[in-house]
Amino acid sequence: EAKSRGRNTYQFFEPVLSAGVLQRLVMENALRGAMERNELLLHYQPQVDLGSGGICAAEALLRWRSAELGLVSPADFIPVAEEMGLIISIGEWVLRTACAQNKAWQDAGLPPIRVAVNVSALQVLAGTLPGIVAETLRDTGLDPRYLELELTESVMIREVEATLSQVIELKRLGVTISLDDFGTGYSSLGYLSRFPLDRLKIDQGFVRNITTEPKNAAIARATVALSQGLGMVVIAEGVETEGQLRYLHSIGCEEIQGYLFSRPVPPEELAVMVGQGKALSLDGTELESART
Ligand code: C2E
Ligand code: MG
Ligand code: MG
Ligand code: MG
């Protein structure tokens, strides 16, 4: 056809699949068997109590080492897993792996810490989370006080009643509930008084320019005051510099998490940090051994 139009005529073909759609199909295909092929793993990032300087918890962060795609960021593949419905089974795997890991650390004699697990809104909306958490705690033998679930604001404002009853059930099991990425969602503050939340995480977007951007500093201060007023523990995420640490400490923020203390690391490295009592010193922030 193109030929019959003559030698100097160009034909432009609309590709059937755009690069983005093709990329997406490749990812969906690779993600489908990722769990079975053992391509998923967890890294752990310590959370530091500014009172003692010691590690009080570790957040489990999902990693995907794809045979085809290499290392894929959770920011890229979790939304895809959510759309495919895969987040339910992946989420169960994350929960089980993190609980079993934390129990293994305790059985090895490490000082106990909480493990914090991110929960997708879809896991809550599925309605089965309390049952799955109860079963996982039973199977792994982890004491519920050492499990924390991180929820985001998006889930608090959808299906409010159903979500509330599940959060209450989870609290009854004895697990800790925290609100992740605070301030980035549709912050209607009403749900803060309705939901029995234990902890609030100041999003790294507010921490990033906290020492140079007065508006971010104001939001951080207001968030700390709000948490204290509501009886919640407040932690700042994405803390990268001593200046950020000092400012957060000065406004009463109780805990921090970020590259300043440690990046997310494989479980063996987290165990070494906890075992050695790696700690953050506020006057200068050099790392030292807290225990002898
Ligand atoms: P998040 O739960 O808010 O986790 C914090 C993210 O900030 C992590 O990114 C962490 O590596 C990164 N981070 C920590 N400290 C610093 C810092 O000092 N500076 C900077 N620039 N970044 C820092 P990551 O691991 O890429 O995870 C991204 C997001 O993916 C998470 O945000 C969470 O929403 C989601 N995610 C990760 N694992 C899971 C999971 O198992 N289940 C679900 N549903 N979501 C997960
Ligand atoms: Mg989180
Ligand atoms: Mg966060
Ligand atoms: Mg985030």
C-alpha cells in the first residue's frame, strides 16, 4: 500500500501500543509470578527514639528484584499490583515475612523492637485484614505489641464506617496503628479524633525543606502540636540532615526515620545495628554504642 503511493511518500504508522502501555504490560506480566519466583524481599529502615537515641522500630519496605526488569521501586510497582488485585496476596506475604523476621530477631536474643508494615487501602477495603493479622500473629508467634500497621489517609476517608470497625478490631488485637504520609492526602482532620490511631508520621515532603522553608516548618510544628493534643506519638520521615534533626527535636518531635541514621537495609544489617545498640546522639549526631 505504502509502496503504491510512490517513492517519495512517507507513511506514518500509529503504533498499536505506545511505549508506556507496552512497558506497563511487560511489568504486569513480570509481576504476576514475582512472588512465586522469590523475587520479592523486604528491607528494613530503623526508627529512632530521640529520647534514648536508640532504635525503637523498623519499617519493612518492599523490594522487587525482577529477573526481566532489574530492581523496581515500590513507588512504581505497588500501584500496578493494586490495579491487578495482586496487592492482597503480596500484602499478606509482606505481613507474614515481617512478623516472622521480627520473631526470629527476638528468638536470637536481640532487644525487642516493633516492625512496621505498610498496608494498602485495598487490603483494608477487602475487609479481611483483622482476621489475616490475627492468623499471622498466631502462626509466627510474634507478640502483637511488636507489630505496627501503617495506614494512609486515603483509607480513612473511604468507607469510613467499615474502615473504622476494622481499625478498632486491629487495636483490640493489640497492634499499633500509625498514619503514614500525614498531610499529603485529603486531610480532613475529623477522622483524627474518630480513629484510634497511636502514631502519626510527618511526611518527608514537609521535612525536606524544614530549615529553609518557613511554611513547611509551620506545618511540622502544627503537626507535632496536633499529635500531642490527641495523645499520639509523632515521628518524622525522610530526615537526612543534622539541621533537620535539630529542628525537629526543638519542636518536640519524638522520633525520626531517615537516611541520616540509616537507609533501608537487608535484615542481616538491621540485626547488626540493633545488636550493637547503634544510636543517634543529638549533640553532634555521631553514631555511638548505646549499650555495653
Ligand atoms: P513510605 O511508607 O512513606 O516509606 C518511606 C519511603 O521513604 C521509602 O521509600 C524509604 O526508602 C524512603 N526514605 C526513607 N528515608 C528517606 C530519606 O531520608 N530520604 C529520602 N529521600 N527517602 C527516604 P521506598 O522504600 O521506595 O517506598 C516507597 C513507598 O512504597 C512507601 O512509602 C510505601 O508507600 C510503599 N511501600 C513500600 N513497601 C510497601 C509494602 O510492603 N506495602 C505497601 N502497600 N506499600 C509499600
Ligand atoms: Mg510507610
Ligand atoms: Mg511515608
Ligand atoms: Mg510515602
